[in-house]
Amino acid sequence: MLITNATVITWGRPNQILENHALHIADGKIAKLGPTTDLLQRYEDDERIDAHGEFVMPGNINTHGHFYGAFARGMSIPGEQPFNLPTILQKLWWPFDRALNEEDTRYSALIGLVDAIKHGTTTLFDHQSSPNFIDGSLDVIATEVDRAGVRSVLCFEVTDRGGDKRALAGIEENVRFYNRCARSEVAGGRVMANIGAHACMSITEATFARLREATPADAGFHIHVAEHEYDEYQSLAMTGTRSVDRLYNHGMLNDKTIIAHGVHLDAGEIRLLAETGANVSHQPRSNMNTGTGIPELESYARAGINTCIGTDGLGNAMWKEWEVACLVPKVKHRDARRMPPDRVIESAVYGGASLASRYYPASVGVIEPGAFADVIFVDYHPTTPLSPDNLAGHIIYGFDESMVTTTIVNGEVLMRDRVLLTLDEEEITAKSRELAASFWKRYEELVPPDLVLG
Ligand SMILES: [Zn+2]
């Protein structure tokens, strides 16, 4: 395949913007990048896609999401309203995930996949929770990810919240699915796995030990850490040690491990994450939504931690998340110099690409020969001069996901001129509305009437 007449943003180092360029794609990878006139001569028999001068850039990467939360949109919480993360978990997420069945899980994933393709997000790290549908849940999601065509790293949230049997089933689901992915059996290697765990506050030392014991040595972990102070308080109450120290003691920190949130880390925890190469995924909109606080992402990066950006289930529109990541530290510190657009790009683009590339045998998130052909077309018309030096400002303050016209992953076209080619959005949305209506009733029956203060 040959993409012609593109304004290519490479996200290489240094980043380049190349006008009137072409990409030759073969076997799911970028084989050649050069001026359109040169590549047209060389690959004249290839199938062609004319970008008509649009920006062609690597697809975005969401480093922490939850397909399973899709039915929460527009849902009301009965009774007393939760006001912080512990009470939001009690009244919303814990009864919510217990109500999920296989069909809900399938359609929740499909909703997220449609959203991702339309909004130009081509790699998704997902964290599944469905305590009454554990065994085989990752295969159900993987089947839909395969059909949709995106790149994804999946896992299941292990927790002691549902008792010993469910904790064990969660471990087994992770390990079984991890081994399938390690053999490149799932979507030809486009779907990979890590080992999921809910959070230190809901996992005992015995379960962490069993999880580590069952997990292959080279696997990364994906876990919420210090999203709220309660996570640290519970770790200290249960074990006398802080959350990251517990993960370190169990040998769960490595350069594939994703620490989601990390809002309330102390200096020692930051040092452990930097030393072990673990990654921190930042979800600013979710942190604002639950009132948990905003992590010191700039400090973490200065300490040497690879930082990246996710949505925590609030859709897959990454530029929206990047904009908030840029704005909210300015409010927190009452200092407009905080988190400049270039710093956001360091985490959102380079941090995410670095993490994703640790899970795959070729580079993800960059346009260069040999990298995976995961690219999007963006119909953006700059109204002021644009160069590699000020591109970050154009993206943060000017790009919008509705400008994405074409999405390609692994060399396969998933959306062309805003028409989805792999998924039937109308069928998915109609069926989802139907499933969500009965799901909401089941959820309501499981919600505790009163708050137990956390
Ligand atoms: Zn999360």
C-alpha cells in the first residue's frame, strides 16, 4: 500500500514534518518513507491512498483504560451520593462490575473500539474487571479487538474483594491469556497481555505472592497505585509498608509495569519506580472527576520515570486528555509555566510509544522504516505558522479528534474518510442501549443503600 501526498509528522527524534511525502506499507510495517514523486515511481503498482495533503501521523496511545465501564455513561447512582474515591468504588464501580455478564463485556469493548478508531487511538492498554464473568473474559475482548483491528494489551484486575475463589480465578485468567499472547496466538500478535491487579488497597500479601508466583518472569503488571490516599493508608494498615514498596518487595516492578495514577506517591516510591524502569500512566480527567488530586508528573519525569497518558475509561479521545494534562497543573500550582505543551508531548507521545514498544517486536508510535504501520490522517488547517518547534501548541490548542479522517493499524485500513470499515457502529450502539437498560437494573439491585465511609 502506498499513502501519497501526506504531510507526515514522524514523532521521531528529532520530530520532523515532511510535506508532500509518501509512505510505503508492507507486511503491517512502514517499509519506506520518501517524497511522493519518488515513491510513486518506485511502487507504481501498489494500492494507493491519497492523503490530499492531510497530516499523516502515528496513531495515539492510551496507556490506561477500562472498556468495561462503557455502560456508566448517563447512569445514575441511587441513594446517598459518593464523594471521594473509596465511596465511588463502593457505590459505583464495585456493584457495577459485579453486574457485568459476557454480552455486556463484549459490547462494552465494542463501544470502546468504535470510539478509538473514530478518534485516532490505535493502541489501547485495557484493564478488565467483571467478577462474575472472569474465565474467558479476556478472550471475549480479544475477539472484538481482533475484529476491530486495533492494537491492544489486555489484562484482568485481580482483587481479594470477591473472596479467595475469585482472586484465584483472576490470576488464572491473566496467566492463561498471557501465555496465549506470548505465543502470538491472539490476532497474530497484535493483541498482547500484561498481568492485571486492581490496587494495593484490595489485595493481600498472600494474593500478591500467589500472583507473582504464577506469573512468567518477563511479564509486566498493570495496577492502580495511590490514586487516592486511601490506597497508601490501606497498604500501611495491612502491611506497614507503602503501596509501591509492596510491589517492589514482590518483584512486580519492571520496565513493562504500568502504575496507573500514582497521585500520592512519596519520594521513596518515586525512587523505586525510577530505578526499576516502571511506567506511570496519568489520567487527569479521571483524577478531576473523582477528586483524587493531580500527580506531580513533571517531578516524576525529572526523577527519570517514564510517564505516559491514559483515559481511565473516559473514552479514547487522547487530545482531549492531553489538553487537560497541560492545563490542570497550572491551576494546581497557580503557575502558568507548569506543564508546557512540549512536556505533555514527552509523556503522551514519546512516553506512550516507549511503553508500547516494550510489548511488541517492532516500534509503535513513530513513522520510520521498520515501525508498525499504525497511522492516522488528520484534516487540520493551521491558521498560524506551524513547524516542529511549535507543533505541540498546535495540537494542544488546535487539534480535535473530529479531524481524524482515516485510521490504519498494522497496515489495515479501519476507517477511511470517516467511514468505519471493520465495525458496524449502528448495530453496536443500538444493541448497547438495549443491554445497558437491563444492566442498569441489575446494577441498582447490587448498590449498597448507605455509604460506608472510607
Ligand atoms: Zn483505572
